[in-house]
Amino acid sequence: MAKFTKAELIAAHDRYIEQAAEAVRTGDWNAWADRFTEDAVYVEHHYGTFHGREEIRAWIVKTMVGVPDMYFPWEWRFFDEESGRVVGLCWNTMPDPDGNGPYRGAAWTLLEYAGDGLWSYEEDMYNPAEFQEMLGRWVAAGGGTATV
């Protein structure tokens, strides 16, 4: 028997995406951090592993100050009701300042759902060198500054 229904996983992930978009719009990442359980684990291959909602919050709030215009469209996602996992391709995207974009880096994201709209695990897998190169091109194109 499935741990969660596909409808519940989709609704929770849609809310996660909406919360990230709201955080980009407002610059306040606190509500996004609240999408995680108190004991969640977040594995970020460039920054490290964060244990608990408050470590996740401290990291995301500090990090996103350096790239406030970045947004996160999902190209595709797969829902596994048996495990409660969502996996997909999420683009870390900067606005196109010169028409020569896109300025984006691919991140493969794995999320584990805990129920009640909360996530207990996230892992973002990407190439940090490619991401830094993209940000460098974006800054050179007039996109602003990035401190990631």
C-alpha cells in the first residue's frame, strides 16, 4: 500500500514550488523553510548538509540574499507514492539581462515527503563549477552581482 496518494504528493509539491516563488518575490525565505519538518535533513553538495528546519532556514536565508533574482522553474517531476518521494529537474534560473540567455543551471532534486505538507529530506545534485560559470556569465552580461 502506498504511503501517500499521488494527489497529496502533487499538492504538497505544488505548495513547495509556490512558497519558493513567493520567497523570490518577497525576499523572505522563512515560510519556505517552514515546509520542512523540525528534524529534516537537507543535503546541498556545495554548501554541506543541514540538520533540522532551523539550520535549513539559517542557510537558505543567508544564501538567497546573494542571488535575490534567482527563480526555480521545474522542467519535470516524478511522484513515487510508495516511498513518498518526488524527484525532478529544477532549473536555478537568473533573469536574462541581455537577450543572450538562458542563464540557468540544472539541479536534480530529491524530496522525501513526511505528510501534513512537510518534507523530511531534500538533496540537490548539480555541478557547482557549472553553476559558478553561469553566474559569472550572468554578472558579465549586466545581470547584477551574485555572492554565492
